[in-house]
Amino acid sequence: MNRRTFMLGSAGMSALLIGGAALLRPGDRGSPYSEYFRMLNKELKAYGPMRPVMLIDLDRLDQNIDVVLQSVRRGGKHLRLVEKSLPSPGLLAYIAKRADTRRLMSFHQPFLNHDAQTFPSADILLGKPLPVRSAELFYQRHKGAFDPSKQLQWLLDTPQRLQQYLSLAQGLGTRLRVNIELDVGLHRGGVSDKEQLNQMLTLISANGQHLEFSGFMGYDPFVGMGVPGILGSHQALFEKVMAIYTGHVNYARENFASLWNDGLTLNTAGSPSYRIHEQEHLSSEVSVGTALLKPTHYDLPSLSEHVPAVYIATPVIKSTGPVNFPALDGKSSLFSWWDPNQRATFFIYGGNWMAEPESPKGLQSNELYGRSSNQEMINGSPAVALNVEDQVFLRPTQTEFVLLQFGDLLAVRGGKIVETWPVYDQG
Ligand SMILES: Cc1ncc(COP(=O)(O)O)c(C=O)c1O
């Protein structure tokens, strides 16, 4: 190789490297608020508490309620609201009114006592089997017109637990309504064979004074989650679920005819799977909670008609320019030189929530700097056009725990704050 070809060769290589690097370099992902978030920012700066808050958009919530109602009507079913996923009595009351349902699914003794007092005409099904001591506490603390012997169904999973609840009923001199948890494929416990079911139904029929059979619950979220194809198509999974559910129903109907009646609660589904149950007429109701607010983990094909209706809003406390790391100091400019999305830095009020930045577009937390629950660093490009005291909006990844972290929920409609709703007290 002569000197000239060597020079040309290395020039070509450098050009290739520079070209390659340019391809790898992150593009500017930033853009300012959409009109929707611009209005919310204006409202919150004028009337908000200027601390992290959880917003519920009632226009969007209404849309989600209506989508669920249409499906439930098509399937000829009732709707049960999942209280832990909508953990505010005011929020639940709002949804229950629009959806015209009194059915709640509860998962936590303190919330259950609260529901029984706040919603005296509710029909409540437990969503998990509670330790019998927890059930006993419910009865000790219960006050008001709600009648547990008619309006409450305990969810029980094994003959052993049923025996414990029988002792509780005998001690209290009352009758407990028992709904049996079925394992329809989730493998999170519940009755999975006829022998167990037989033992439970036998115990119930032999103790009619203290136990009443009230139905079945089979929860199947996996039907609407994950990538179809890897675990089987959603349709194939659904058919398996229904084959198991139907098998248990037929067994009970044939072998315990005296326990069977048309008023039983045959509960199924959850947010990811409720739509597919339009196809079957065995179950009497579906449970839905999270889909009404649609946090990010519920961006699922089965919920494509649902819209996000819940956001965290929190003020920017400081705006400090290009990213600047402790110890690296001046050398930090390498990061902002390389990545336009690190040319603006904001410290927000609070942080480190189970949530993803939503607006302005292109914001991201900084793992290298570290997460903070006090004042979290968020970076973006200058195109996000954020100023101190503007709000950063985030979408929670789930609802049940995150909604309890911000004090009262702020309900907004048409970009204006219209109501505040306290959340449940955890205990
Ligand atoms: C028994 C049961 N049913 C239904 C649901 C559905 O809740 P969501 O609609 O909030 O996903 C759950 C959630 O954990 C559950 O455990």
C-alpha cells in the first residue's frame, strides 16, 4: 500500500466512523406542551396546590366508563368495580353513579369497613381470601345499615380456610356468604380440582345455618396481557379459561343442585380481559378497575378504546441548564454535547414514583445522577420550553398504590379543577 492509498483509506475510515456516530447520536425528542397540558399547567399554576398532585380527568374517565358499559351490555353482564384500583370513595361513587352499579370488589379490611359504612347499599365481593382474623376484625368494627349476611361475599380458596370461617360464623352467631375462588389458569391459588370443590360444597351444604354458597370467582388477566403467540393466542387462552370455569360450574350444578340458583355471583375477568368475555354467557359479571384510568402498564391492545385519565402533576422547582454531574463538573458537558436531550435540567418537587414522564414530550429521569423522592432530576432538550413553576406531567404505571401517595385527588373537567376527593386511609 502506498502512502496515498493509506491516507485515502484512513480518511474513508474516519468518515465512516463520524457517519456511524452521527447515526447513533440521539435525536432531539423534546417538544412543548400540547394544548391539553398547556391548559392544565395554567389552571394548576393559578389554583393548584403547587406540590405533587394526582389528577383525574373526568371527561376521559366518562369515555372509559362508557366503553366498559357498552361491552358489559353486549355481554349481558353486570359490572363490579375493583375498589383497590380506584382507591378513593369519591372516585368510586362517581363511577358507580355513571355506571349504575352497586357492586364492588374489595381487597383490604380497612377499605372494606370503610366501604360498608360509606356505601350502605353496596354488594361487596372480596377479591382475595383474607386471613380469618382479618374477617373477624371486619365484624368487630362494622357499624351501620350494611348487612354483611346479605350484602357481603367472602372469597375462600381451601377447605381449611372454609372451616376457619365456619368457626367464625358459629362464634358470631351469623351466616357468612361464601364465594369460591377458582384457579382458571392464573395459578395464584384457588380451587383447582373437583375433590377440593367437593369438600368445600359438602361443608357448605352441611352447615346451612352458618354458610351460604354465593358463587365463583375466576380471575384471568393473562388472557389479555403479554404477546400473543408466545403463550398461545388470547382466544386460545380464553377458551381454556372458560373450559375450566364451565367444568366447575357444571360439577356444582349437578352434584349440589340444592345450592344452585340463578342469583349466584359468577364473577370473572379484570381490566386486561373483560372485553373478550363479551363472547360467553356463563359468567354473570366482570370486574374492572384500572382500565377506567389506564396507567401505562395497561397500554394493551385489548384496551385500545380506553384513554389515559390519570396524571401526576408536579412543579419544576429549579432549572439548571445542561446536565452537570457531581465530581465530573466541567466534563459533564460531554453528555450534553452528545445528547440534545440532556441540555436542559429540571429539579421537580418530589419524584421517584412508579410513573413515566408524559408532558412536555422528551423528558427523562437520570439514572446516572440518581433518582430522588425529594427533588428528582429530569432532563430534556431546550425544546421542552419549561420554566420554573411550570408543571411536569407524568403517567402512573399502575393505579392502586400510586393513587394513595398524593393526598386528595384533583378531579378536572375541561381543563378546570372541579372536585377534590380524599383517598382511602390504609389502615
Ligand atoms: C380477583 C381480581 N379480579 C379483578 C381484578 C382486576 O382489577 P383491575 O381491573 O384493576 O386490573 C383483580 C386485580 O388484581 C383481581 O385480583
